[in-house]
Amino acid sequence: MLHDLPDYPWDAMEPFARRAAEHPDGLVDLSIGSPIDPTPEVIRAALSRATDAHAYPTTVGTFGLREAIVAWFARRRGVTGLDVDNVLPTIGSKEFVAWAAFMLQLGEGDAVVYPRAAYPTYAIGAAIAGAEGVPSDDPAEWPANTRLVWLNSPGNPDGRVLDEDALRARLARARELGAIVIADECYAELGWDGPWATRHIPSLLDPAVTDGDISNVLVAYSLSKQSNIAGYRAAFVAGDAKLVAKLVVIRKHAGMMLPAPVQAAMAAALGDDAHVAAQKELYRARRELLIPALVSAGFTLDGSEAGLYVWLTEGRDAWESISRLADLGILGGPGYFYGDSSPQHIRLSLTASDERIAAAAARLRSRF
């Protein structure tokens, strides 16, 4: 039941945020991960040109936007064979994650599987639908009543990437169980280490993973981070046309439609790779400054081969690490927010200015 949902976890950070804000040189907020760099002009101009939006927008999205999504998947993700019936814009990705199990008609007696270290909204979505949430990274452990599997690659918070073999194994197990699989791939443009430094991060929809069969398969994606438009709430879903059609019907009844100017801005963003590459280099520079300072302060990097965050431990309780960082005016997120498997980990985002990242690095080197 909705009234049984837990408190919003970030509310517990308020005392640490107050303490961090008292630092003489100011707060360095590396907690939630809200973009701070300007929205690229190519996107803002497209939004401005579309402000005469007197009619209701369509739930399925404009034909131009859907074509742009299809083209982007082929160009940037190696996913071919999609058409406009395979894609659907959403009002940000979080609302889709939260409501997907409900919209796909899961309920009591059904299980929703998601990673052990995970964005908490997967579990919230299971609770909204009245289903059972099951944190598990091992397909052999997935229960017989599994009806929805969430994959997250690159992972939030841990930055781990599932390669093609891992994706195939998870998809095969889900099909044995008759479950829908949805991959949250929102950080796929941000590969850093290992093979992902030089090659694209694989998508669940890649024909090399699905062998061309995308039945009961969906991918969720957001432009918030790669294009600095978190405030636009610009995201989309792609995959099985039958599932997309089911979602469209529900969303039409519920009035869940993306504003027309945002749809125009999304199409422009999806057609321009240059601004994404430029933003990635900003994050790369911040990462290369911050991580060595954290390591010198006694933290160990875990995973973090891709994505917008660094996942760390210093071998002590996460709340103690959060407290120690707050004394330096640095705000992060404790592993407790991402499940029960990481009580000694913390997550730090790269979404702070160059100056604030430099300040954090200097404080870490001088105090620990």
C-alpha cells in the first residue's frame, strides 16, 4: 500500500548538510548528483523555438522525436531494427522506474528483482505495485514468481557495467521465468575504465544480446546528465512494441505526456553528439582530480568503471565516513541508501563545479 512507503532517505542527510555548510570555505555538495553545468545552447534554442505550444502534446511523442530516439539508438548504442512504435518519451526516468511495475500490472504474489546495490526507486516501484522486492545479482537466485527484472548498467551507485555475456545470461534466466526485463541505462555515455574507456557500453537491446528478439525487453534512458537537462524531465523508453503500446494506453488515460517544447528540445539533444562529448570531458577532469585525493585520504575505489558517481569505502561504517566528510564541508551519500549490501560504502557524485571539486580535493589531502 502507498501509505506503507518508507520515508524519503535523503531527509536523513539534513544534519550532515547543515554541518558541511558551516565550513569556512563553503559546502561541496557531492550528494544527489544534480547537474550544475549550463544546458547547451542547441537544446535551449530548440526549446525556445517551440514555445508556441497551444495544443495538447501527444502521449506517444512527436514523430520527429521518436525518429530521433530510433536514430540515436542506432548511432550511439549499436541498437538497430527499432522503429517509432518501439519508443516512448517519459516525464523523466524516475517516474517510469517508480510506476513501471504498476503499469505492467504486477501485484501481490509477484516478485520484482533489482540489483543488491541499487537506486532505491526500484524497490519503491515494487511497493507501489504491491509486489515483493528482491535484491539479487545472481540470476540463479531469482525466485519462480519473478515477473519483472530491473538491470542497471552502468550501475547507480556502484558504476559497474554488465558486458554482453552478463546481459545475455540475465535475459535468458528472465525468459525461463516468463519475466519482463527492463534495463536502466541512463549513464551509458559515461564510460571511464577498462574496456569502457574505448568502446561503447552495451545495451540490453543490442542484437548481440537479444539475437533480434526484444519481446518482453525494455530500456529506460534519460538525457538529464549527458545533456544537463534534468530540469526538463526528458527521458524515454524503448523496446518491445507490445509493452510500449500497453504503456501508451495507461499513460493516455493518466494524462502522462511530455510538454511539446521539451519534446522539441529532446530531439535536438539526441541529434547533437558534440555537447555530450564536451560534457563527458568535464566529468572526466573532475573525476581525475577527485579520485586520487580520496585514495590519498584512505578511501578505496570500488567498481566505478562508468557512470556519474564514485563508489568508495574506507572500511568503516558509512555514516562515520559521511560524518568525517561533513567536517570537511563535503556532502556525500551513505551506502545504506542503496540497500543492505553496502554498509561501509559511500557514493560521491561528479556534479560540482571545477572549483568545488578542486576545493574538495585540497581538503581531503590536507586533513586525512
